[in-house]
Amino acid sequence: MCGHCCSTPLLDQVPASLIPCLDSKVTMEAGGLPLELWRMILAYLHLPDLGRCSLVCRAWYELILSLDSTRWRQLCLDCIECRHPNWPNQPNVEPESWREAFKQHYLASKTWTKNALDLESSICFSLFRRRRERRTLSVGPGHEFDSLGSALAMASLYDRIVLFPGVYEEQGEIILKVPVEIVGHGKLGEVALLASIDQHCSTTRLCNLVFMPAWFSPFMFKTTSGHVQFDNCNFENGHIQIHGPGTCQVKFCTFKNTHVFLHNVPLCVLENCEFVGSENNSVTVEGHPSADKNWAYKYLLGLIKSSPSVLPTENSDSLMSLDLESRDQAWSPRTCDIVIEGSQSPTSPTSSSPKPGSKAGSQEAEVGSDGERVAQTPDSSDGGLSPSGEDEDEDQLMYRLSYQVQGPRPVLGGSFLGPPLPGASIQLPSCLVLNSLQQELQKDKEAMALASSVQGCLIRKCLFRDGKGGVFVCSYGRAKMEGNIFRNLTYAVRCIHNSKIVMLRNDIHRCRASGIFLRLEGGGLIAGNNIYHNAEAGVDIRKKSDPLILCNQIHHGLRSGIVVLGNGKGIIRSNQIFSNKEAGIYILYHGNPIVSGNHIFKGRAAGIAVNENGKGLITENVIRENQWGGVDIRRGGVPVLRSNLICFGYSDGVVVGEEGKGLIEGNTIYANKGCGVWMMSSSLPHVTSNHVSYNGLYGVAMFSQKDGSGEFPGGHGAQENFSEDGDAILWETELEKDDDPLRRPITIALVESNSINHNGASGLYVQSSEALHIITNVIHANGDRGITVAQSSQLTRVANNSISCNRQSGVKVEAQCKVELRGNGIYDNRGHGIITKGDSTIVIENDIIGNRGSGLQLLPRSDTKVIKNRIHSFRAYGIAVRGRTKALVQENIIFQGKTNKTIFQQVSNNHECIMKNNKFLVFKKKPRVIHELGEEANSLAAVMNRTICPSRIYHTRGVS
């Protein structure tokens, strides 16, 4: 410390009870001077005098504190032992309190002498002898000593050695045998020391020096057991080595191409330092912290706990989010406002305003020139009345069909039931609102314990730039990094071999490889960091590493945001991952992370990509506005995708490519420009309980052709290089046996219990060479057909679905398709109920009622079995046979529609169409009698009580 600053009690060390509490008016007006003049006078006092003035009374104490931006600032900046409190990262930003910054440096500068107090207190006669005064030894031309070695030979305990300006080169290794303080006189850079120093004493301090290696050794300083303190020094082109139980404290130092090696250290502190131009790692932390601790450990720990923490507050988290949103909007080609639950939203279900273009109470659609419905008000299809309630001639048949559509309730509430409106905000449910870091730490005790822990090496407020490596932690090492900047490096942080890191509030950008790299069971906490513009992944997790990644901003990377591979794990939670060139999160080679509560948006490829046997539990994320699929699953990828919001993508919501698998459950897939779910026939996904609505093309589609000859959207696949140091990837030899109960093995692709509605084309489109099961879905009000089977060389089984109010036919089966339709409710579609050209179509036990076209239309060259169905059409035929058709129509109940239409229509005599044991029900106006064609009819009640999914009640009114 400066000469005028030493041996003076700090203001905060004075107990408040010792400060006299006098009235400020009496004290300040005693001399008749205003406060402003007192402040001008006190601005000339040195630190000892300021301390004495603060003891006069409380008014004087508060007056001394009020000098923060004047005298305290001047004292802090004029001290040669320290630099600007925010150097090197923010040298132009004022600290919150200059006095507090000065106090922290003062306390830190005295750590090395704490050992002297311990020694004196242990000597029982210390009370009876006078304390020995420290000597000052001067080294330099014209002074007492001409070399550092000669001064050290004459030094005693805790003496101060002052090196005057010049270059001091020692020809042999210097061994420090007694605790001393070595200080350079003048400005930093005027005293250069070319030496190799080996510390054998308990403590030492070096200040205001430029270190360079001697000609015979690259090591500038090393210690194995003692404590060393460096303040305001420069180190150039050498090494510093600290072995446990030795400790070090380094502050306001610059390291140019210098490597700091920490081996088994229990605790070391690097604070406000700059690391420039390293040819290897700037800092290496190796080995588990030593169980043996020297005398300085407890003082360093106390100093760390007393210093201001970088742990977040609610205010800091909100400011960070606002800053991110402003940048997001600046870079946004397309906006999507997100508001917290409870805010008013134009698309909220509580809104009473009618939808644009709708008419109050209207339940009837327009009719096109082809006689089929071409438009439909969404509200009309959700009520209990069929569109048959329109005005018709009295002689025409009128029915009122009451039913309730059954299916999975929307998993994310009413905000996503209506059509997306341009510029409208979206109301997020509480489970999908991004948590702040403070909230995450409060609910996760393990994360809070990691964030608060200090072990091994603490690196705080440092700058690493323009070199190869930042921090390398290996072989059970422990390191904590807070508030640092890593830029223009090959990599920022590497953590390997069972090591643990804690990274809080760091800024990592423009690395030539990955920002943070973990492998070989590395782990720890990575929270609140800003990671961007890196050439490879922002965070790279592999080979059984298992970190906790919370509340980071990972954006504008030239590759993926986070990569998990090679049996890597990890918990990835509440991060904002956006505007990366490749997938926001990329999981492959048996990577198996837990990905939850993240916002992944505006990526130039997929939001999340899972392939090459990748796994992962992906739950409750908001995945929006990505250029390719919101989630992309290929090549053996088998994730669990549950309760996510996947919306506003520029392509498909979920893509299941070649050999993709996995469970896709309970997601809301909304307003994507492509399909809601796009699958290849070679995949085996289980798609269940999803809400798929308002997507531009198909709700769910399965195709047989390969896409892009194996190339992945957004550059995945062969372009990605995941090898390290040129080694071949041998992930298959490291597989873990993992029987995950969440992944139920299936042998046939399964689409079940989904709500598929209001999509631009067919609700479900099949063009597949593999078998597919479509079971218990609600397929409603889509822009084309409910289900289209364009190709199905293997059996497509459609069972127990509700298919209603679609713009064209309920189901269409093209030629050469094998389809089984069983137990479905096909209602109120604007075209035919079922159209089939298939050569092997089975229609059994379906409820086909209220469709605008024919209930069932059999086209030429089709081969169909129609058994035990209820069939009715309002305006057309119950069954229409067009041309030569092979069909078996047996044991069906067919109701007559309009009186001018027959129940059954056959264009030509077709001996291959066999009618057997069907019931044709017609009605005459007077009297009310049911007439039977064919066999004796059962009672109308028996017909009504027959259960079809979903259940419907058949009523007659105005019977003719």
C-alpha cells in the first residue's frame, strides 16, 4: 500500500457504538462553515487523517463517507499498487463505491502479513516486548544494495525491499528463505526483474514489477507450500508455478504469453488480471485441491466471502433480459412477442371480440361450384349442432345431430386455440416462462451450493484475449470463474478428467473452436454467461461429462449453440439460445442430456437436432422461429420430446427423418409454415397427445422418399467435425446400457391421441412404404381432407379417430393403398365422408354421418370391404359406386339424406359389387313410419344406442 495509507483503521472497521451520536447541525455549524466547504477542506487529507475525522461523531462519519466521488476516488487512482477497480474489463465504468473498492484492495494487500500476527500471538512473551519495526532496504544505483540477491541476504522477517528504476538480472536462482516484500519504485514498467525465484518461506509479496524469465529457466516464480501475493505486476514469456498446499493471490497483473500452473492448490485467487497472447493455456488447474492447507487459506476464504458477489439479483436478471430482447428485436427478420401469463392477449380465449371475418351466430359455410364446402367458420365446427340446421324446403329431410368431439385437451391452454394474428402477442403458460438465474438457484439447492462454493482456483474479473487457450482444468481440478471476458482465443475453457468448474456471468466470444469444452466426466455449473460468435459450439459436452447449464445466452454462433455427444449428459435449463448458424442444441452419438425450460429461437437451422443415436429428455421448451425444423430427429435419434411449444417456424415443427425414433408427446405444434410433424416412412416415432394446429401445410405427414440425399437441413451431417486433435471417433465402443422407461419400444410408427386441427392442408397425409397406425386422434377443421392416404404399400391402420369439419373429404385413399378404417367417427366434412381408390381398403364399424358429399364413394378399380358402418349424407348418397368397382357392402345401416337422392347409387351394372344384409332407412312425411328396404329393421332405439367413437345421437325431425 502507499506509505501514507498503511497502519490506518478503515472506516468500516470502527464499531458504530464507538462513534459519538451528535446532532449534525451542532457539529457542522460550530465553525460556521457549510458542508460544501468542509468537503473541500477534507479533500486534502490523507487516509490516516480521514480515519481520525470519522471518529469524531456520526455526522463527521457520514461527511467522510460523502467524499466517495472526490477524495476516495483520488486515493484509489493515485495508489501505485492498484489500478482502476474495473480494470481490465470495464476501465471506463465507475465502481458503485470508490471507498468500497479502496477498502477491498486495502484488505487484500495486507493478506500476506496475517501470518506475522499469528506468529506473534503464539509467543507468550509477546506482551512484554516491543514490536520490531520493519526495515526498508533500497536496491539500485547509488543505493544501499546493487542487486536483489545481496539485499535478500541481509533481509529479516517482513522487511520491505524497494527496487529503484532499472533492469535487474540475476544469474542464479533466487531462494526466498524469509518473508519479505519486494516493491518496484516509480511507475509500472520502470523496474524489470529477470530472475527465477523459488519461495521456501511461509509468505511473500511482490508489487509493481515487470517479471521476465532468466536465461537458464522459463520459471519466473514457483512455490510449493507458502503463500505469495502479486499486486500490479507484469509477467512476460515465462511460467509461474504454484504447488499445493501453497496458495497465491494475484491482482491487477498482466500476463503476456505467460502460463500460470496451479497443481493441487487448495485455494488461489486471480482477480482483475489480463492474459494476452498465450501460446498454450493461460491458466492450468491440475489435480484435486490439497487436503493440507497452509496458514493463508482461511484468510483468503474470508476475503472472498467479504468481497462483492457476482451472484445475480432479480433486478440484474431483468436488466439482462431487457438487453437481450432489444438485441433480439434488432436482429429479427420476423417478430413474435411473448408476454407472461396474466397479461391481456388478443388471442386469449377470454377475449370477447369476434374474430376477423366471422359473423355472429353463423354456422353455415359457403358452397363452391363443385357442390362441396369451401369455407367454414371455426366456431361452427366446435358446437353441438351440425350444419344441417340451415333453411331447407319442408319436403326435404332435416336432422339435428348432437355430439361431443372427444380428444386430448390442449396441453398449453387457450392461447394457441385461435388462429395466429399478425403482430399479436402470445400468452405463455407459467410453465414455459423463462426463469431467471436467481429463481433457478433458489429452487435448485445443488446449483446454489455449487454457485456459492469456492475451491481450488478462483478467477474473477479477468480478461483473456488474443491467444490459444484460456483456462484448462484437468485431473480432478476445481476452478471457479466469475465475471471474466474470454475473446479471440482458440478456446475459452476446457474441463476434462473428472474436473469441476463453476462459471458465473462470464462473456465468451469469438473463439476459434468451442467456447466451453467438457469431456471425460467433466462437470460443474455454467450459469448466467453470455456466449456468442464462436466458430464451433458455444458449449461442447462429450464423453460422460455432466454439467448443469443454467440461464445462459448462447447466440450467433457459427455452428451449434450446445453440442452433446459421445455419452455426454448434462442438464440444460432456462437458457436463451438463438440466431446460431446450425442447431441450437445438437445431440448425437448417444448424448443424453435433460433439456428443459429453454427458449430456442431464430436459428438458421433446426432448433434442436437429435441424430446418430442421440437421446435426451426434451421438455417444456419454447422453440420458435427457426429456419428449419423446430426439432429434427434422424439416424437413430431417440429422444423424448414432451410438453414443448414449437411454433412460428419457417419450415416444419417436428421432423423425424430417416431412421428417426423417439416419443413425441404432449407438445403444442403451432403456426409453423411447413408441416406440424414431418416423418419419413423409415422412421419409428411414437407421436401421441400433441396439439397440432394452424400449420401452413399438413398437420402430420409421412413420406417415403429420402430428403436431400442424406444432407441435413442447416448443414448437419457430413459437414460437422466432432473429432478432437485428429483422432477418429469411436463412440460406439463407449456405449452405456441404458434401459429408459420413457422410451417404449415400438415396431410400427404410431400416431395416437393427437388433436390435429386448422392446418392449411390435410390434417394427416400418408405417402409411405411402411406400416403406420393412426389411432384415437381428433382431426378437425383442416384446410384440405382430414386424412389423405396417397401411398401405402404396407397396411395403414386408421382406428377410433374423430374426423370432422374438414374443408374437403374426411378420408381419401388413393390407388394401390392398403388401408383399414375401423371405429372412426367421420362427421360434418365438406366433401365426402370417405373416398377410396385403394386396392385393399377395409371400412368397418365407422360412424359416417353428416358429410356434405356422399357418405362413402367407391371409385373405379378399387377393392373395398364396407362392413357394419352407420352411413348418412345430408345432400348426397349414402354410398356411391363409380364405375367398375370390387366391393363387399355388408351389414351396414344406411340412412337416407334428401328425398331427391337415393340411399345407394351405382353408375353401371357391377356384378363384383356385392350387397349383403344391409339396412336402408328412409322416412315418409305422413305418417311417421320407418320403412325398411332389405331385411327386417331393428328398432330405431337400437340404432341410436350403438356406440361409435365419438358417440352420437340420431334424431329425426320433419320426417318425410
